[in-house]
Amino acid sequence: MFERLAELAIRRARLVLVVAVVAVALMGAVGAGAFEKLKGGGYDDPASQSTRAGKVIDEKFGGETNLVLLVTGSDGRVDTPAAEKAGRALAAELRKEPHLANVVAYWDGKSPALRSEDGREALVLAHVEGDETELRERAKTVVETYAGTREDGLEVRAGGGAAVGKDLESQTTDDLLLAEAIAVPLTLLLLLVVFGSVVAALLPLAVGIIAIAGTFAELSLLGGSLDVSVSATNLTTALGLGLGIDYALLMISRFREQLATGSSVDDAVRHTVHTAGRTVAFSAATVAVALAALLVFPQYFLRSFGYAGVGVVAIAAVSTLFVMPALFVVLGHRVNSGRLPWAKRPRTGARAPLWGRLAGTVMRRPALTALPVLAVLLVAASPLLGITLGTPDERVLPEDAQSRQVSSVLREKFEGNDNAALHVVIDQAVDGKSLGTYAARLSGLEGVVRVETGAGTYADGRAEAPGGAGAALSRPDAQRITVVSGLTPASDAAQDLVAEVRAAEPPTGTEPLVGGSDAQLVDSKDSIGGQLPLALGLVALTTFVLLFLFTGSVVQPLRALVLNMISLGATLGVMTWIFQDGHLTSFLGVTPQPMEASMTVLMFCIAFGLSMDYEVFVTSRIKELHDLGADNRSAVTDGLGHTGRIVTAAACLLAVSFFAFGTAKISFMQMFGLGSGLAILIDAVAVRGVLVPAAMRLLGRSAWYAPPLLRRFHGRFGLSEGGPAQTPAEEPAGPHTSSAVKDPTGV
């Protein structure tokens, strides 16, 4: 296959490039409409109890409250005649909005729950109708129309889930633009440093652009028939740019080295595709299988990253294998054009002395050099022992976000938090006596302030006030019960209350559904936790199989999995130490809170896949030297000497794409960017530079062990990284000459 790819590029280079340009134009046209089809949210399990409760409320009770307007009177009070008149007028205007339902204002019934304890603020509650996409746009329209200081003197600020979603979307767009503005020029500068040639530095950007354009088109097409999260665009940009550069880096380095040996352009293209092309294909497979594990989760937020991740990896690899060889044919020796003053000409068999010496030192004293590094990584991982998981709320936004400020006022100044109430739904007829008994039972639970039903309000285990809510909470064929607590939303106590409400004895013959934000948090954690073992198992199994097919050893996959888990544990531990435990948060401008469950899983899968990417780069060279007769120590030392520089350069370039998201103002995007970038650097330096040679030295010949049956299986079905092995007559090998062996990794 790789020979045919090379011949296609040599014979039809310009045709390939024309087709590529047309394809990019078409993908750009299709991808331009992606944002209109992508949705916000997606953190909830569609089959969970809280989601089913929400659907019943939408269908029979006009929907849960998702928009909260915090109203402040012009003279500082909400009970003055002027404030009451203005408040009633505001509520009347809102009721005329075509996509608002269940509008309830403080001035309708003077409910104490809708007025702050100091009497300075009042609430207007509403439900914005529509799916996630419609909700986002409609909430934006309502907020822009009503928020601010009105002519009658009222000051209105918007909060609630709809307003938080609107602010998240707006801030995500701003963060993405800023990250791209930082990552692209900085990446180009690093490429100039790495290649020392303007033309060579620009080529990887071409692959990155194709990968990004193609994945946006993929997301746009999928968004037409599936639920796809808008957040997947962030991964598309970072991973598309990073992997496009990563793979192109391998190809360009190998092509330039071949030209430096005196090979013709055509021969250099053939050899580059045959060697580096195989590395790209296999590396892409390892990253793709790790990201494909995200597809097992029911939340479309996580599945969307699986769609984007697999797509961007596949498109980056395909464009590298087709477009890069064609560009090499057209450019030829001009690939080195625009050489910068400090740049040295590529050398055949070039090694990085620093990495070779480091590997040699580690292999002389493997335990002495590896143990301190291992100890540091394990200490870094120790905060994972206290990790707690959560879902995004308003605290992920910057402190000046209006929806976050409203949520803070609700917690601090209002008795109970109606916006964070639990909603119990009984989707069948219930007699008044049974309903009252059940509501009274719920009102007696610890932390509950009041329970509201269509028949009355209950507190401390008894009826407090009869009637009032009517159709808002009661229908002949269904009942809705609102459980308002004074507990901090998303706290352990609030989550415990969800379990207690669900465990309470219901009216005979009924099966209540419990919803609300805290119930959604509990259900999301249970859903992710339930699927996590399957996802991890699939990642481990597919990785083991791929590495076995590649190396022919059962020890190498196990060694790779163990070292990757150590480096990932260190990364997640550092992120927990910062974003959950609160260290450095003042510098980053974020609020400490539980680790966002979906983003933590996402970061694990991405970091694992990219770690395996570098595993392939290094192991391929070591294996080739070993197969050609080099002893274990020479194969590892020379292998790292040849691959160290390219792995370091690739890791730095890829890390830049992720670190750019550290400038984001949404805390879970900061965590994602900083964590992914840190994982890449830890893997490239600590694992590849120290732990891999130490492990190889300690394992010795057993590093390449496989049972006889599996050896025969590999001999028939195994993957050959560098093509047919060269005989000693064709390419000398051994501990003293292995540095002259042709580089099968393309580096």
C-alpha cells in the first residue's frame, strides 16, 4: 500500500494537490455551518432518572425553571409601589415572549422565597423552551432584551441554566479565538526553529489546516442527524493543528535526510512514505483507538469528542500520506528554501547527542536514575487519592460573568435556592391524601426548607400553607413536587439529599422521578463511573493488541501501559492539586471545585493516545535496531539518540496547541489545556527519556518475550514498521555501527 501511495505522488503529484485544494474548499464550505448545528450542554445521560423527570416536566408542566432574573428596585427596595408596578410590568412583558413559559414573579403572590432576606432583590422565574440549540439562541435574545437598567429604574440581571449556557457559549468562542491567535504564530516560530527553513516550516501547517477543515465538515454533517457538542470544536483546533504538525514533522525530517544522502527526489519520496508513512499510519491508529473509547459514554458531550478526535486523527494521517509526498515531488530540493542563518543542513543518520548520553547514563544505573523520577511522578499523582468529580455549573465562568454573580446572590441572600431545587415528578394520578403524606415526609428530611405541591406547602414534616400552585404543580394525570433546600448546590450534603429523596417511601403504586441540578450531577457521576471500566478496558485491550502486532512482544505492551498510567496519574494528580484543592487558582483566576468529570475522562483519553503516539516513535527505532542484531543496550541508546530530538520537537509543538487553552477563562477549558500539555511533556521527557531506557535495561532480553504460539501468530499477521528487514549485507548492524542504520521511523 505504501509503495502505491508513493508512486501515486510521483506520477500524479499535481493532480493530487489539485484534488486536495478542491477537497479543502468543499470541506471549508460544509464546515462553515458547523456552529449552527452543534449544541451546548450534553453532560447528562439521556436514560437517567433526572433526564426522564425533566422530559415529563417539559411535556406536562411547561418545563423546569432555567432562567432567573434578579431584579433590584431603583430605590433599593422591591416592595415600594414604584418597584411593584415596574416589576408587574416586567413580568407582563415576559409573558408575551413566544418562547417563555411558567413565568412567575415575586409580585404575583409576594412569596418570601422570591425575595431576598434584606428586601433589596426579587426574582422572576421562567422556562425558556426549545432544545439545546434553540435554548441557547432564545436565552441570548431574552437576556439582551431585558437585562440591564430599565427606564422604570429596575436593574435586571440574568442567571439560571439558560443564562449560564449562553455565557458559556460566548466565553468559549472568545477563548477559542484567543487560543488560536496564540498557538498559530507561536507554533510557526517553533517550526522555524526546528527546521531552519521557511518552506519546510510552512508545510506542516498545511496538514493542520486540512485536518481542522475536514473535521469541522465531519462535525457539521454529524450535527445534522446526531447531537454533537459545540465544545468538540476546541479539540478539533488543538488536536488538528498539533497532530498535523506532528505527522508532517516526521515526513519532512525523513525526506530532507534522504535528500542529504544524495538520493533523487523520487527515491527520497519512496523511502519517506515507506518508512515515515508507516509510522504515521500506525501512530494514528494508536491515538484513534484511545479516543474511540469516548463513544461508549451516553453523554453526547463526551461522544462528540470521540467523533472529533477520531475524525481529526484520521484526516491528519490521510492528508499526511497523500498530500505531503505530492508536495515533496513538486518542491524537491526547494523544501529547504528560505534557509535561516542559524540552520544546519540535514545530516544522514543524525543523532541527538544529549538523548543518546542520557539513555546511556540511565542504562548504566537504571535503578539509581529511574527511582527519583518515579518517586516524583508518584508524589505528583498522590492528590488523586482525594479526587471528587462534579459537573459544570456557573463557577466555571469568570467571576465577572453575570450569570455567576446572580447564582452567588441566590446562595447568599435567599432562603433556600429555588433555582437549585429538586423536582419530583409522579407521572400518574395521585389522590390528595397520599400526595400530602408524601410531601410531608420529604419536608422532614435534613436540609429541606420547604416542599411545594399543587395541594399546598409543607415544612418540618407538616402542612404549612394550603393550595396556591394549581396547574403549575398539579394535573389530573401527574403531580410535580418541588423540594427546596438550604444546602449548597453540588455539595456532598446536596447529593446525599438526592439519595434520601429517592429512597423515601412514595405514594402506593407510584414510581417518582427525581430531577433538578443536583440530581443531574448524581446521575452524571453514576453514568460516567459505570461506563469508565468499559472505556478503560477497551483502551487497554486495543492498545495491547496493536503494540503486540507491532513489536511481537507481550512484555512491551505491558511496559508501555504501566509507564503511561504512571505519567497520566501524575498529570491528573497535578490538575487535582490545582483545580480541586485550590493551589495556584488565584494566579489562574479560577474557583476551586470538584474535578469536572467529563473533562477529566476526556483529558485521560487524549493524553493516553498521544503518549502511545510517542511510544510508537521510540519503540519503532529500538525494535528495528534490535531486529538488525544490535544488543539491547545499543538498540535503546541509539534508538533514543535518533528519536529524542524529533519526539522533543513534536511534544513541544503539540503542547503549545494545548497550553494555549490555559489562557481560557472557563476553568474546565484551562484544566483541559494545561493538563493535556503537561501530560505530553511529562511523557516525552520523563517517560521516554528516563523510564523507558531504565525499564528496557532491567527487562533485558525478556523485553521481547512472547509465547511460541503468539510468535508464530505475529510472524504471519504482525505489522512491519519499516518494511522487510534488511539483511546485514544491505545494512550493517551491531553495537558499534547501529547509528548508521537507516532510520525506520522517518526521523
